[in-house]
Amino acid sequence: MAEQRWPVSRRSFLRGTVAAGAVTAGAVAGAPGVTLAAPPGRRVAVLGGGVAGLTAAHELVERGFEVTVHEARALGGKARSVAVPGTGRDGRPDLPGEHGFRFFPGFYQNLPDTMRRIPVPGNPDGVWNNLRSVAEARFSRSDGDDILLALPDSPAAFTASPTEVRETLAATITTMSKMPPAEAAYFANRLLVFNSSCEARRFGQWEHTSWYDFVQGHRRSHEFRAIVSRSLTSLMVAAKEDLASTRTIGSMGEQFLGNPLGLGNDGGLDRVLDDATNIAWIDPWVAHLRGLGVRFELGARVEELVVRDKRIGGARISGSGGARTVSADYFVVAVPVERARALWSAPVLELAPEFSAMDRLYVDWMNGIQIYFRTPLHIARGHIALVDSPWSLTAISQNQLWRQKLPSFGDGSVADCLSVDISNWHTPGILFGKPAEECTHEQIFREVWAQLSAHLNDREQLLRPADVHSWFLDPGITWQGDRNANADPLLINTAGSWDARPVTHGPIENLFLAGDYVRTDVDLATMEGANESARAAVNAILDVSGSSAPRCPTFRLRRTPELEPLRLLDNDRYARGLPNMFDE
């Protein structure tokens, strides 16, 4: 764990100290249900109510600030669950839909820390106790040669030399795929190259190298490209292997493959919530924040930041009651990147010209469809990757994992839900020969069904059309006459994009950024990144305001400790212009 401190000028510190006064002594920020009284000069407007906005509100209100969250659509953002309108019957709630299924890898640390501080009756660790580990992952192929991989409930301790690390990784990769041993060994060595690279090389060389070039995908077999170039990018993080930064993908591979070697420190390798997201997490969170004094304004869309005297003097908000200007002492922009950069008007860019680099950031689509069944599914006790699907589909059957079973929703006849993520919207499918972005919603369902069937029904019929009750596509996808529009795209970490990403606090004294596009240690468009960035934003507010409240702890990704001496050697090699010692 490392606490981040953010630089602040003496002028800013003194101004904040005079305006804010001293924080009430003796209170403990961060303890559930404990808040500090807010003296004058502590009003914060949080613009956006997704994971970043809710995290910022949580940390701020515990430290004595008056917080109002302004959210245009629904609290929880892309992480929320979505009621399927009109499906509830006889007192049952509507069926739960979602933007896409989500999971909580064991290497997440910032978000679980927040979840532990959201109280739930009967749970000693609050919402965190609503996480459960999945038992296995299924890698399904269109030729029927599937792999069911058992996942450990908790990582085992591991101490080894670099050679043993490489051999263990190679054996794991061979087990998970049909990759020839020689190629598995090659990939394991590429991972060792990255894992033993120093920080300077990661940012100076690998940040500017695409993942496809790093693994030399053009020289490898179809199986290698399917698993290494594609599965670690499109299937896991909705990235394109020829665009994605090696630093980002390599870091995620370091964490995902490092967990089984004992690097994860917050539970099982792969965890999910034990109920629909709003039930298990978002609703308790919002209720807790309301109890602490956070105010929420829904249907409030930020349209403009008003600049006065080289500060943000207000935020223009539109809603059902018309447009108005919101005033506050500090403003936290916690909307997604495509909305944030729309706020950078000429007056804002005059004060913060570096924000214009955000126009270079690339977003893509990763949205979900839920298929509801009248009978239980028996596919895998965890996530399913459809390795050969042109739309890069991944899925999970949910009823087996939830406390509140699906027959208690809707009309009572739904026994299971297969929640499917579509990670590639631009490649033609196998049924209509069109990419998902050009398919009607009915065609998207039929194409997804065809690709699922090609992978799961090739040896036994795991999916039967007669069992389908209904389906629900992410409402962020809307048909616009001849193609779809997407209200919820996802940031993709392309090679060299780090330089275009902003820090939490720039030159505008009372403006702070929180979102998964902000520079973070986890460095990926994830709930963990959103949470980490919000913690950094709050720490910056504490510095500017002169607050003596405890800073938010921030947690860094862990790395294989046995390789640290090699990273020190690599630092010297990189400074001398030499390649990594394992870079063949």
C-alpha cells in the first residue's frame, strides 16, 4: 500500500486553509458511518454518479465535506444493473439486466477497500462479503475441443527463481490452451521479459509498443494469436491487439497470471457478486451515502463548466426543470472520457491546455446482452470465453451464483440468465455477415445465439432454442436508422496513450478529475481504475483545501518479488540503451 501525495502551491494551500478552517479534531475519517462536520468552504459538486463519482462522494463526506452528486441517467454508471421494463408480475420485480457482466479479480485492492466500508446487515465486511469466488473457467472452441480450468479459491504461496516462474507460466498456458509447448514457452518468456522490465522501460519502450508487435503475432500460429493476441486483449479488456499498449496488456497479464502464483491478496482469483449488482452493491452504497449526508440529483446532465477568475465558478446543469448553474467550492468531473472532453471549452483549455490531448484517447464498444432461460444452464461454474467467436464473446450463467434466484423476478418462469459481453462490434458475424454495429437488435440476438451455439452445441446441446424465455440488450445501444449508436463506449489504452491522459489535478485550482481515463496505477478502464482515480482526486482536494483529515489510502499493483533484482539490473541496461536480458 502506498499513500499518494499531490503537490500544491503555497498560495493554493493558504487560500484553502483560510476558506476551510480546521477539520474537527478527534474524528476518524474512513470509519463507516463517521463523518466530519463541514465548515465553510467545503462544498463539493461531483459531476457524475458512476463508480468514480460515488467513490469520491464516499471519501469526501467521511472527511467533512458537503457533497452533492449530479447524475444524468442512473447511479452506478456502467456498473449498475438495469431493470428490464414491464417484465415484473404478481408483485415480483422486473428481470435484472445490465450493461455487461462484471467481475472482481483478486488483484483489485482499492475497490474492495471501499466495499468493506459499505454496511450490509449480517455482513461483518459489508458489501465485500457479497463477493464470491467462481470455481472454474471454460474456454470453448468452435471445433469442440473445450477446456474447463479449475480456479483456486485463494492463491497459494509461491517462491521461485525466474526460471521456475517461466516454467510455471508455460505449463499454465499449455494447460489453458492447445498451444504447442514451444509457443507456450515463447509466450512465457515474453511475459518474463515484461515482468522483469524496470519502470523506465515500461513507460519508455513498452508503452509505445503494441501488444501484437511485442508478442510477434505475425510470426505465430493461429492458436497463439487466438489466445495471446486476442484473448488477452479483446476478450479481457475489449482492446485491439494491434493498437493496445504492451505496458497495459502486459501489466494485466502480470496480474492475471500472477494471481495463481500467490500475488493476489484480496481473495480468490475470479470473483463475482452474489446477486444483481444494484441489490448486492449499488443500492446499499447509495443508501449509506445518503445516511452520511450526500445529496443526489438525478436527471442532471452537466453541459458546461463556467470559468471565472481562473477558477471554475459554476457548472451549467440541464434537467427536467431546465438549465441552471450549480455553484461549489470544488468540482469533481467524474463523467466518462467522451463526456469529459466535451466540457473542455476554450476558456477551460486556456487554463489547462494539456486537456486538449484527451482528443487523442480512443474509445470502443464492449456491451452486453442477457438471454433468459426457462430451465437452468449447466455450462460452467464461472466465466466462459468463446475463443473463436468473431464478436469476441464472453459469458456467465448467473442463477447458480446468486442468493436471490431468478424465479423471484419477472413472471416467475425464468430459471437462468446467460449474460454475454460483445467485445468486437466491428467484425462480420457468421449468420448475417455484418458487424454488430450494423445489425438490428433482433439480428444481434440471433447472431449472438449462432456464435454461442457454434461453441457450446458442437458436442452436446447445452443451449436449446425452446428454453429461451426472452433477451435484453444493453439500453445504451440504440438503433439510429442504419446502424447502432452507443451511449457507453469504453476507453481503450492504445500504444502511447498515457501521454494523452490527464492527472487528477491540473492547473485549475478547484477542478479535479476522477474516472478510468485518468492516470492510475491499474491503468485500465475498470471499476478499480475509477475507484483509484477518485481516491487520488479526494487527496488532491484535501491538499488544496488545507485539510488535516487522513488521506485516502491508495494501493498499487503487486509484482513478483523474486524478479525485483532483475528489474534493478534492467534499469541500468535500459539507461545504457540495452534490451532486457531475456529479450531474445
